[in-house]
Amino acid sequence: MTGRSALTRTALPRAGAALVLLLLVLVVVRLPWVGDLGMHAATLERLRHDLLHPGNPLVDADTPSPYYTPWTVPLGWVTGVTGFSVFTVLRIGAVVALAVLVTGVWRYARTLSPRPAVPPLALLCLLLLWGTTEFSWSGFLGLHSLALTVAYPSVLALGLAFHLWAWLARADGWGAWLGCGVLWAVILLVHQYSGIVASLGALAVVIGARHAGRRVWARVAGALALGVVVLWVWPYYDFFALFGAADGMDEVHRSLYRDLWARYWLVLVGVAALVVRWRRDRRDVLVLFFALGLVVFAAGGVTGHWSWGRVLPAAVIPAQLAVAVEVGESGR
């Protein structure tokens, strides 16, 4: 490959990724009022008036709420200290979350391939490689969905998930592993469904490791233990009580199992890329990640636990990343 063609192969994906990010920044400026935006605004408004005992943001009651997370509490503090409107702070938070997402994708993509074209290709695939029917759910990275949920905590949670996977892929020493445990807990507290996706991706990284001996598994256990402690001591809501409330959300999520072809048919390109990777390596991390996500999603459909459909990004993300890696490395 000539120097000019190599430069083109890198510059074009970067230019495309930059254009898409510019579009998302413009969306942040507009900040469309759709879906749960009002609930997130109400959360910051409550925290503005009382950071320690804000009460429930959805009803007039002094009860805990999972909307008070390690992300919304600092944003609420900023709202109170600066006097900015909650929507201004939501815009600031959206920009920060986008930055975390982009840098997280970039870091994790670099663990999959050293080729410079892979990170921008990964970002483009994550945003564009879906289907041809519009839909939007928090925790799903399709461009249409992300444009409508860019100010939601799920964007930050997914961005942190990519950082977690990148960190785990190169973790060495107890300090790094314990840090991963804390980060894992923070992701779960910020957005529970994205936390499950992060957990499956982390499990795939650990299982796919070439030297996962007793020392590594001991550090995994230590990281998990510390993460559980962080979840347990979080003062704003009882994380573990959410397990009993999940069944009440099933009917709301039933639509996640409909129109699968129209919503995801372009992801089949990624499935083909995963097959190629599986033939080369039976313990490929993206293949393992995809398999874990697909099993949980399918189990939700079989058992009628429709809320498990929110874990589908755990199958979609590795397929999209597989396309980016295979295309980025095809010019060798």
C-alpha cells in the first residue's frame, strides 16, 4: 500500500466520524424534548434544591430513586452552585458524555487493532450499522437513538463501559483491577441496563484473556467484591432492591423483540465478520461478547422477560466492532 492510499484509508474514516460528531453536537445545542428528558430535568431540579435529601423526582414523596446516580448528583450540584438552568447543565453533561463515549470507543478499538483507521471506523459502525427503521431507546448507539437520548445517563454509562473494557484488556496489578471494580459499580449505578452490557463485555474480556490463571481470577474476585461494596454503600437508592422491580418493566420493553429485521439487518455484516474471527480464534473477545449478549437476549424472549431486550447492545456492539476491525485491517 502506498503512503498516499494509507493516508486516505485513515483520513476518510476520521472525516466521516468528525462529521457525525458535529451533527451530534448540534443536536446537543437543540436538545430535543422527547422521551424521558423531562424526568432527567426534574432529577436535577430536585438536587438543586436539596442535594442530600432530594426526594423522589417523579412524585411528591420523600423516597429514594435510581435517578440519583454518581452522574446526576454532580450535575445537580453544578446546577445549584452555578445557577444555570437544568437544561443548560444537561447540555453540558451531554457534551461530557459524548467525549467519554468517543474516547472510550477509541481506547477500546486500539486494544483490538493497532491500525489507525480502526477507531474512527468503529465509531461510524456503532452509529450507522443498524437497520433501516427508525427507533430510539436509551442504551442503543444508533445515530437516531443517540440523537434523541444524548443527554441521558446511558450515554455516559456506555462511554465508561468502553473505557472499562479497554482498561481490563491491559489491566496489570491489583490497583488496576480494583479500579476496574469501582468503575464497574459506577456504570451499574449510572444506568443499570448499560451496566449489564458492560458486565457481559467485561466477562468476555476476562474469558478471552490468554493468561487468565489463578492470579487473574483472584484479582477479578477482588474487583467484584469492591464493586459490590460500592453498590451497597451508595446512599441515594438501594441498588439490589432493583432486582425485585425488574419484572414490572417487562411489558414496556416487549416492543424490543419486534421488527428485529428492519431494525438490525445491517448488523448481519458484523455477524459475518464475527464468523471470520471465530475461525481464526475460538476465544476471540468479540465473538465471546456477542455470544453472551445473544444468549441473554434470546433467553428474555423465550421466558417472556422482555426487559432483557435492553441487553441487545451486548450482541450488536461486538458485531459492529468486528466490521470496523476487519475493514481497517484489510489493507495490510
